[in-house]
Amino acid sequence: MLSEIAAQQASATTPLVPDWLRGLIRAVRREGMQPKDERVRRLYRQLDQKKLLSQSPWLQARLRYFWKNGLVNRSRPITTRRMRQELRRLGILPPIRARPLQSTALRPVQARPVTGPIRPLAQRVALRPVAPRRG
């Protein structure tokens, strides 16, 4: 009984991200999409209904570009990061949760094995005599 109440309170405080929005972010990040993708239309309409579209001209321009041209299959980490930041700022995506303190503890790091000979940073150069200066 208490666990059900706690689960309801947790779900009420943290909005769930719909599957279509996760798919859209994944498509922007690496999968690509066809022009006139329905997920882009849904996000655009949702932002427009909440009057949030004018608060982010960058996101508005990106969504229009995605709708018109689609995206080819390649990695876009910067666009994805900025899109997530904008959606978090507008309240569409939940904020990033803070990590527990025990997970931020320092972990032992293993040293990489040295592969091959170590070359010196500076190289020796042969010196040649210079002709005396005339004049």
C-alpha cells in the first residue's frame, strides 16, 4: 500500500517522456528520419499549443528543418545535446537527476600498457657551421 502511494507520488513529480519523443531524440542523435516525420509534427504542435515555440527560435528552426528535409543517418551529438537542453528548459523533458554521493567517489584507474618503444619528445639535430656575415 505504501509502495503504491510512493510510486504515484514519484510519477506525479517526474513527468514521463513519451516513447515518440524518445524516438525523435534518438533519430536526431544517430538514426536519421524521413521528411515530414510525424514525431516532429507532434512536438511542434505540443510546443505551439503551450505557447513555448516562440521562446526557442533555435528549436523552432531545427524542427522546421527536420520536417522539410529530414535527416540522414549519422551522429549529431551537439544538436542532440542542445535540443535536450532546450526541451528541459521549456519543461517538456524532466530535469537531470542529481547522482547519489556514493557514485561520485573516485574509482581506481588502471594504467594502459605501453605498446611499442617510447620516443623522446625532442630530436637531436646535426649542427652545421654557418658562413660569416658580410657587410
